[in-house]
Amino acid sequence: MQRRNAINEMPPRPRFRWVLLATVVVSVLTGALIGFAARDAFDKHRPSNPPDVHTFVEVIAQIRDNYVEPRTESELLDDGIRGLMSGLDEHSTFLDERALIQLTEQTTGHFGGIGVELTQDEGVFRIIAPIDDSPAQRAGINAGDELLRIDEVPVVGQTLDQVTEALRGAPGTPVTLEVHRKSTDVSLDFAMIRTAINVDSVRGRLLEPGYGYVRISQFQTETGPELIKTIATLQAEQGPLLGMVLDLRNNPGGVLQASVDVADVFLTDDAGLIVSTQGRQRSSDLRYLATGNDLLDGAPLVVLINKGSASAAEIVAGSLQDHRRAMLLGSTSYGKGSVQAVLPLEHHRALKLTTALYFTPSGRSIQAKGIHPDIEMIADNPTDDESTALLAEAVRQLKDARRG
């Protein structure tokens, strides 16, 4: 039977270096709360009696000195930061050195793993979308699947960083997943082999003479220039396009500037606003304006979306819809209308912190609401016949718009 006063009966331990640890903790909390504001500004506005900071220091000392297994001050401090971030929204997180490298790999489109984009909501790990031609997509993982276990280890209680790290690994190594599929209320097991994920974010082809199809699977730093090259290639083969389908289904988002670059390809400089962001700090209040010449020269555009279209994909869809530049076809998008900034810390670490919400040109916030299509069709995990019907309807809409 465990004794409740066991800690009190332990021999006294050397006194913890209170001054040094307090300095470290206050510095971390300052960074987490107000980013890179000066230390004197924090001291000026700090309450005269901040017991929580001292309690935090005391907790670290007690764990370091008395926990059954040894833990370093650095480990405890990192865990403390993760605890701070866990009280925020699902997209804010602490990035240690490894996690920061992984984030950089993802935005450039080169990493080892199975190719899924994850989110965490109230302890549930949900797949936003599998990446095109990845082990996850080939195995049959769907957008909306809830992750239960990785290699038979439950993910409950883990952080998003820990789950992401477990999914990634050296190419050629095996991994098994158990997921819950809400649409059928069943649990499914998937065995996969990790591969080198090299995401080509833009691919294009002709659907039929005069009508192009461009797929954007993820918004990376070079997605805008890649889109321009893809359209130029199609037009070099065909001549000026009569219409185009832009496929953003199961696109989990990515770099905000890349979404602005993509929307700008289809707008003219007199279109005005593409997207705006609003946050607590004035530096988060930004407006992104169209500067382009519309590479399609006004030819009709249809954008495909579904519940796996998130974040940057929703910026593009919402902007083109508000400007009446494109017709949206499919199902309601995911509804991630927040912007995360990566705020560097010392020792190759960072905070990925939600700093703003974005708004479409008409002022819509799609946070937890999504972008609604102009025409609803089955676009979430469709059969081959349903996918064919979706593209056929898109081409029909393009032709009707030309006759219109």
C-alpha cells in the first residue's frame, strides 16, 4: 500500500539552485507569452506577486529531486513548455530540434515516412489527408480517419510531435496503423513500408483538347512558381486553354505565402484583396493583394474541394470564390482558418504558435466552418465512378461558362 507521506520521510536533498532556474523559467515563459518582447517590458507589466512562476520553479525542483527516475533540468523544462502549449489550440506546439527539422522537411516536401497530415483535437489524432502517391494513400488511409495505434502502441496521451515522429522513419522500415473510420464505425489495420516522401506539389495534364487539369497536393515554398511552369507547359502543347480544373481535394495546406502566390496566378492586379490575417499583435494584421495578370486570361476555372482541403487550400478556394473567378465543386472543406508562426527559441528550438485568423476577401472566417462549394457532389473518398463523374461535371461547367 502506498504511503501518502513517503516524500516527507525521505532524507533532505541539496538545495536547488533557485536563482538560476528561476531565471531560465521566467525567460521561457516570457518567450511563450509575448514572443520576442524585451525582458524589461515583461518586468514592467508583470503582476507584483506572480505565484504561478514560483510554483512552476518549485514543481521542477521537486520532480528533479524526488521523482523515482532521474530527469535532467533540460528535460523537465522542455516538458514544462509542452504543458504550456497543450493548453492552447490544437495547432500550437513546442518544436524541439528534431521537430523543427521535421517541419522544415515537410514545407520543402522531402522526408521519410508514410505521407499523412495529422491534426489533434481534444486528444483525438485525425488524418486531414494522405499525400498523393504515398504509402498511406496506396494502403487506403482516408481523410477523417482517427488514429488509434502505431505498431500496437496507443496514441492516447501522446503529443502531436511524438505521434508524428513515430510515423516517420527511415525508408524501407515497416509500420502498422490502427484507425477508426467514423463513416462505417469500424476499426481498420494497415501495414505499410515507409518511403522517401518527395512531394511534387503540382502536376498537370489535359482532360481533353483545350481543357487542362492541375492538381496541387500541398502548398510548399515553390508551389507558386511550379504552378506557373505547369500552366505554361499545358499551353505550349495546346495553345491558350479554354478552361481549367484546379484540384485541391485532400490538400492539407502548407505555406501561407504559397497560397497567395497560387491565387494570384488566376487574378488580375485590380482584383484587390486575396486574403487578410488578424491577430492580437499589429504585426499579425496583414493584407495580401493581387499583383498578377491572370495566366488563363479570364478562361473559366473550376476548383475541386472536399473535407481534406484545409488551411492554405481554403485560402485559395475562398479567395477565388469571393472574386467570382472560379466555381467550387465538391464538398465542404475542413475549416482550418488559423495562421501559425514559427517563433525561434535558443538551442535550435521554436514555438509553432497560432498568431492570427485569416479572412477571405469578403470578410469570411472559415475557422471550424469550412468553405462551402457552389455545387455539392460526392468528393470525400469517392469511388472511381464518382471521381469520373466529378471531373465530367467540372468540364461540363467549364463549357457552360464559355457558352454563358
